[in-house]
Amino acid sequence: MNHPAQLWLFLVVVFGVIALPGLDMAFVFGSALSGGRTRGLAAVGGIVAGGACHVLMAALGISVLVRLVPGVFNALLLAGALYIAWIGILLLRSAVGFHAPATGQAVAPLGATFRQGLFTCLLNPKAYLFMLAIFPQFLHPSEGSLWLQALVLWAIIALTQCGVYGPLALLASRVRGWLQNRPASGVLATRCVGGLLIAVAVFTGLEGLRSA
């Protein structure tokens, strides 16, 4: 079983990694700002599910493949950048701001936002760096089942993701409420978020090309 002191250290490290702005944070903020609290929390749920997949892949040893074949990691960097850039372009081209949909207007299902959050997390290069460099250091065969240890570490990751991204989604939804009564500001904010996502994508893509 994991040593309590190591769990506290893991929590501190995980918080530092998750609190660092990146693809996941940008997606949660954009989702809550465009679709409100429920959609923002759906994005958080997708990212938490993505974190579970990362832990599962690490436990199965898939992260070793990424370590042995650097090209796989670079491909993930570029794929994540393109995905976020695509979402940013959609927001940048939007002619409407952050407002509640009109009666009878089709609304994208929450499942779509959940899946987008899942894909965003799975394509997040920061998560793979964490799983390659940090996560294995907290798994010790001499202390019992590795699967049980991985489950405990995932619980810490999931709770930290909820603790960081959840309040961010609530804050963004409150900002959205303020923008609903200011259409012009809403359009500007929509495009600013789109530009932010594109900037994050460009930075991530350049990092991938630089390390290729």
C-alpha cells in the first residue's frame, strides 16, 4: 500500500501539474463560458475519465511504448494541438456570443462535451509527460498490489482535477451569466476564448515540432 508521506507528496505534485494552464484547463473554461455550468462540469467529467484512461495505460505499460518510440509522443503533441485549434477556430468564427439558446433551438448533448473533454485529456501532452516521468516513481512492488496503488493515485488525480477544474467551470459560468445581458461583449469574449485556445494549440504544436 502507498506510504502516507508519499501520497501527500504525490498530491502536491499533481496539484502543481493540474493547476498549470494547459489544454484541459482551456477546454473547461471555454465549455463553461459557452454552455454554462452544466456543460462546464460535463467537460470536467470527460477530463476525469481521460485521467482514468491515462492511469490504466500506465498500469498496462503502454507508456513504455511512448518512451521507446519518441515519434509517438510528438504525434500526440501535434494531434492535441490540432484538436484544440479546431475548437478555437469554431469559436473565433462564431457570430454569436455566450447566451442561452432560444426556444426550440437545438442544443448539443452533454455527452458530446464529455467526449470532447475525454479526447482533450487523452491528447494532452502534459499528461503523458506526467505518466512517463512522475507517476511510475510512486508505484512500489514491495508495498503490495501495483493495481491497488495505481487506483489510490488515480483517486488523488481525479479529486484534484475536480478541485481545480470544478471551481473554474463555476467561475466561467458566472462570467457567462454577466455576458448574457451584454451581447457585444459576449461576441468579443467568444472570440477571445477562441483565440486563447488557438494560442495554446500553437504553443503546444511548436513544442512538438521542436522536440521532433
